[in-house]
Amino acid sequence: MTDVWITGLGVVGPHGLGIDAVLEAASAGKTAFTKWPESHAPPNASASVGAVGSFPKEKYFSERQLRQIDRVMAMSACAAGLALEDAALDVGAEGDRTATFFATSRAERTSMLRFTQPILEGKPRQLNPANFPWMARNIACGQIAVRFGLRGPSTTLASGSLAALEAVSRAYDFVRLGRVPIAVVGGAEILSKFALHMLRHDYGDDCFHSEPSFFGLRPGRLVPSEGACMLVLESAEHARARKAAPYARIDGWDAGRFGRGAWDEGLYGVWSRIPSKVGGARERIALLSVSSGGSDRAHERAETGALQRWADGVPSAARFCAPRSFAGEGECWTGLLQVALAAAALRARRVPPTWHLAEDAAEAVRARAGGGSLDGASALISGMEKNGRYSVLHLSGGVG
Amino acid sequence: MRKRRVVATGLGTVSPFGLGIEAYWNALLRGESAVRPIERFDAGAYRSRLGAEVPRSIYDDEALRKACGGPAEDSAFFMALAADEALRDARVGPTFTDADRAGCVLGTLCASAREMMMIGRAYLETGPAPSAELIDSARPGYQLQFVADRYNLTGPTSLVSTACASSTDALGYAFDLIQLGECDRALAGGGDVLVESIHGGFNSMFALTTEAPRPFDRDRDGFCIGEGAGAVYLESLDSARARGAGIYAEILGYGLSNTAHHLTATSEDGAGEALAIRRALDAAEISPDSIDYINTHGTATRYNDATEIRAVQAVFGSRSSAILANSNKSAIGHCMGAAGALEALSTILVLKNGAVPPTPFTRGNADGMNMDMVRGVARRRDIRHALSQSFGFGGACSCIVLGRWNGLDAKHD
């Protein structure tokens, strides 16, 4: 068994490149949301999206290669490249010992429509075989492996938004158990006209409210988002040997699905238990990062209730943060951003504020959601879905 | 850290041979094939019109679908049928308590593809807005959610989508969850469906046969797509013993790799595939000499089979010829994301029954063919350790090692 460190972060998102761009923009109150394109049937006049502008895909692919891959593959590989560079890690001869774990909830939709369009138009003989593989959810993971020569264990999880934390947990186990010394793990989602069409119906009424609303009891607006976020995990021994500077250590995880009981109580129970499961203490939690997307879906209500319980019942100075308040509802990509942001915050000992706090947010919660310096060494990253599934990671800073 | 031993105590399936393990195993043993012209959609526009569909008597049985909780998507229907049988077979459930913390890991490739096409068609034709139910069932995670809700699975749950390696990977993931103590019991496997977009895709790549799938035959010309679901109820050995469960087999280890070679083509030298095999053997703590039988990926495409032969040669060397081998894909088609689960079921039954089903249509005479391909009739043999191999798009490789249950405290007899 070995300690597992996060040594590299790669972000391609609406704020630009790198975790610092997210931290700086979020700290300055810049959400990076833009108007939902008029051509893409916005649900209302105030609807917005978190869209990625240009990113340096040419750094990783030739023009010819770029013609053979789709946007999610390019974005994911770019984020992986940034993470490896951030870790100052040249995988090189260690490709066979480097795992590639990936998560996505909806990245394949655009390419799926593109490939199947001839069938839908009654012209199946015009199917383009070059576009067919893009329908596979693991194709971005495969592209990362091909681009960087990674032949270690490889998988793609697609259970929903939580696949992000599941991928990190599984990669953590692979490194912890000594199966590999390095894992590149991350996730991506993309937007397109068709993706927005589906999200508009998927999110339903939550697209139609005037503003996002965090930690309250009233509904708010979801802001669909795209991006890619990749992490480099390393065994402590491997990282030490090359004098890597870690962001944080992953201490452990917990996951499950709430059955018939009260979810907020259940989630609070998970948050309370996991520190002791990994040898920590809940009083030392400095940051609680949650997956709320800005409305009042079942999991958001549960998180709000659990945060309230934590604020009232745990004698700690933990700050609360909902990264989706400045990055949008990006499902797996923002699930990974939660982890990256917590790791970076532990190293910087500061966390940005949660934006769009609900007017009816409890004062005790509001007081902890304003961002600022962190008092303590550990963070909980909590993810939940509206079907009751949850996943929680425990990180610690001050390592290395 | 002490790892816990993990055993399979319940099996279930719906396959192109029909409902249930007995129908599946008996048809495999007899060397039957369910490959037929596709009925579910008009395949007339395609070069290949062959598939292996779940029988219409099951697919169209609304009462059966309702009895399964009325899933809105077909792979979830198939998975529920398989899971119902696996839980009955294991004598657990059908629903669990919150405190049981039963886990679940499923694998799929094509689940919800038909629903995505329905939404896509309406979108292109600016038709009516999709219903909330259709949107919900178009999520790849729908199958997992449906199964988790149906049996009240409150442990760790996830869905793997590594193309044709998905459900082998899912079995490995569930094995890890139990082995590492995250839960005591888990439902593992996966369901997948034969849909036009996937048939059209493989057809456009000239990967589908126009006659019959002939794995490892010199004149092979591809596979046909199958569908169905396979479910395995896994639990810790301690749990199985405590409740006096019947044990089919032991899960000994699994291995993953990425070929990092090409997004659709298998590697030329089989090196990436061999890595997954070696990792599975290492995890199982057995040597290549211990493998008696391989359930091959055996797609019957020209390049895939050639690569698989090289991978087996790289790991097993001259001993390859002593290893019995078959492929289920000429019997039930290539069940895509569910293929690994259905093949693991077959492998478990080989271990349990000491008989290896034959591979229909093939002469097993591919260039360089090194394994002892079982053809014609089933071969009786005492199999102690078996390997099931799955390889897919995106360079995904997943292999799992299963051991005959020896009833002993020692892992290997």
C-alpha cells in the first residue's frame, strides 16, 4: 500500500486553460458564462452556457490528426497534456505503467447524431465509417492513451455525473495497491446545438429560471457547461523519487446510493464518517466541495440540508464551495474540476467563493460559502445525483 | 492489506437462445447458433443482414416487461431479466435492505442508442419535443439506475463503457469492490441491444459477416451483432460460506490495458492485448502454465483474430496448443458491451461442468492458430483455471481469470 498524490492538473474550460485561470476568475467573480446562442433555441432571454473558446489542440495534434478526431477527443487530450506538463512528468518509458481512467456523462451525443444522421435521413449507404468510432464513450480515453503512449490499465465510466469521482476513486485504488505508479484520470463533456437541445429537455424547468441559485430551497437556473479536466495521480514513492511537488494526497473514498431514508441526513452521515475511515477527523476538514449545480434538484436539496447540518453541528472552520457556481453544470467535467480545485485550494490554502448564493440560503451556510483562507489540512469532495447515488473523496494538503 | 476472496454464487442471462442459463448453456453445448437475418429493423440496405437477436417471444412480451418493472429501454429490460435470475439462483433478494449495501457494476456500449436515434430523428425533423421518459432512458446510466432502484442496491454502483470490453471490466471492478472490502456483495454484468446505428457502423467498416461468423478460420469475414444480458452475483467467500451458498467459481483476478496503438485497429503485434492477459494472471497469482481454457474474444474479423493469436502466443508460448479455446460469437453474435458478461457466464459454466462448448462454423485453421480450438462437439475436460478475454475500440483490453471452486481454503488446488 502506498500514499497517492495528485501531482498534476490540466484544465480546458470556459475560463481558459489551467486551474489558475479558474481560481483567479472565480475569485474575481467572473463566471465565464456567455449567452445561450440564439441559433440554439435558448429557453429564455437570460439563459447562458459555459462554453470553451479556443484551446491549443495544435500543440498535441497535426492538422491531419485533427481532422480525424472530434472535439471531445481534442479537448481531453489537451487537458491530459496540460496535466502531464503541470506534473513535469514525461511518461516516456513508463507508458506501460501509466493508467488512463476517464469519465463522461454525455460527451458522445454530438458525434452520435453526426454518425447516424444518414440513417435518420433514410440514406444508410452514406454512413461514414471514419466517424463511427466517435460514438464509443471510451474513444477520448483511447485517444489520450494513443497520444501519450499509455498502455497501463484503462477504463471509461459513464454512470452519470458521478462517474467523475468514481474514476478518481478507482484510479486511486490502482495506484494505492501498487498496480501502477502513475494514473492519468479525468473527464470531459462538450456542448453543441444538439447537446443543448437534449440538455434543455434533460434539465427541464431548471433551464428556465432567471438565475442560478445555490444552497437555498427555491429552484434556480442550470447553466450547461463544457470542458475537460485531467489529473495526474502518482504513488508517493514515484513522486518523491523525481522530486515532484504534490498538490494533495488522496486519503480514501466512500460511495453508495441512498435508499429510502432522508438523503440530507444520509449525506451528512457519510461526510461525518469518511474522515475517521481514512484516519482523519471531521474537525480538520477545511473545505467541503459539493456538486450543486444551482437549482433545487433532489441531490441539491440534500446537499443544502447536509451543509446546514454541518454548519450547525461540526466544530470546524470548513468553508463550503460549489464550483459549478462559476463553471456551470458540466457533469463529469465539473465533477473532475471539483477535485482539481480542492487540490489546488489545499496547496494555496485559499478557496474562491460560491457565486449566486440563494437569497434564502441559511446564514450559517452563507457565512462559510464566501471563499477565503483555509483553516485545516483536509477537504471533502462530495458528488451526488438526483437518483440518490453519492461519492465522496477525502484529500489532504501539506504533503511532500 | 488482506484481500478477500470473491466467488460467484448466482448466474442469470437472457441471450439470443432465450431466457435463462439453462437455455443458454444447453444451446452452447450443442454447438447451436442463433445467427439469423435481422428482424427488428430493416437491414436490407446493408451489406450484412445478419444478427443474433433475443427471441421475439421475449422481446415482445409486454407482461414479462411489466413484471420486470417496465423499463423504458431494452438493455435495462434484458439486464433486469438476467439479474432476476441471478438473484433467484443465488437465493438472495429480490430486494436488499439499505444495510446490505449491495454493490452493482454494469457494462454497456449500445444501451440507449435506439433512444438517442429517436431523439435525433425528432430533432432533425423538428418534430415534437422528446418526453421526459425518453430523455431519461437515453442516458447511458439508465440501465444502472433501473437495476439499482429495482433491487435497492445501496452499495457502490457504476457503469463501465469501454466498448466491447465493457462488461469484463465491470466484473473486474465489482470484484475489486468486494476484494477490497467496499461491499460484501455485488451484482455485475451488463446488457446490450442490437441497434441499427451500431450494425450500420460495423457494416460500413466491413467488419460484419455476410455468411456466418467463423472465429479463427482462414476464410473468416467478420462477426454479426448479438444482444442480451449477463448477470453474475458476486460475494465474498466469507459471505457465501456464512449463508451456505452454492458456489460456481472463484474470481481470481483481472487485468486491463490500453493498446495505445489505434482507435479502432488492434495492435499488430498483440503486445497491448498481451499486457492485459499478463496483468490478469499476475493479479490471480497464477502462472501461464495454469490456464487450461481460454474463452477468446474471437470476433472472426481478419485482423482481430490474428492479433489475439499473437497475444496468446506472446503470453503462453508453446504451451498455447495445450489450451482449449472457443468463441461464443459464432453462437450468439458479438453482444457488444454485454459480450464479456455472457462469455464470463459461459466460462464459469465450463469450470463448473468440465465441458467446453464447440465453436460453430469454424475450422480453426487461421494462420498461426496456436490454441486447441474446440469444434464440432463439446469437449469434456477437467478445467481448473480459465481466462476470458475482451478487446474493444479505443484500445480497451480487459481479461479476467476464473478458477474452479475447489471447496478448499487454499486458493488453488
